[in-house]
Amino acid sequence: MKHLERDHLDILLNIEFALVQIARQDPVFDDQMIDQALRCCIKGTDPPEDADGRVPLLVKTLEVFREQRRDVSDDVWIAALRKVDESVQLHSELQPGEKSYLQFVEEYFP
């Protein structure tokens, strides 16, 4: 996955920027919601019915970013989503209300 960070850093930053922007607009967003949305985008599925209503909004936001990056293959896009989700899982215990990942990544987008 190092090649992803080297060759497609812009895509990773696009995804993380989208996550940070939406969390800034609605401070209720947490790491668990981000993880759920990323997993839906990776699998190409709708959020579960019991997911917070914000999760579909985040999925839609990521889909919009995807549309803007048509120059990127589906394989690279999915790999980038997985890489970002790995970071979410690394920096968070994914407890309801936890924002450890968001706090970590927000430092890169002042």
C-alpha cells in the first residue's frame, strides 16, 4: 500500500478532506459513522437501516468526490478508501461519539 501513498496521495487527501469538511459542518459526526460510510463505499452497498441518518449523507458526499475523480480507476479508488479506513481503525476504537481519527486527520487540513 506504500505505492498508494506515493502515487495517489492526492486521492487519499481528497477523501480525507471530504471527511473533515463534513465533520466540521456537523460536529455530531464521529469515527464510527465515518467507518460505516467508508465500508459502504468500499462494498458498494447502502448503509444499514439502523445506521445514523448522517451515514448516507457521508456516503453521498464520497460518491460526489468519486464523480469528480473520473481519471482514477475503480481499483485505485477502492484501495484509497480502504487505506483511509485502515487509518480510521488505527486511530480510533470506533466507540459511539469518539473522534480520535477526526482529531488526528483534521491537523492536516487547517
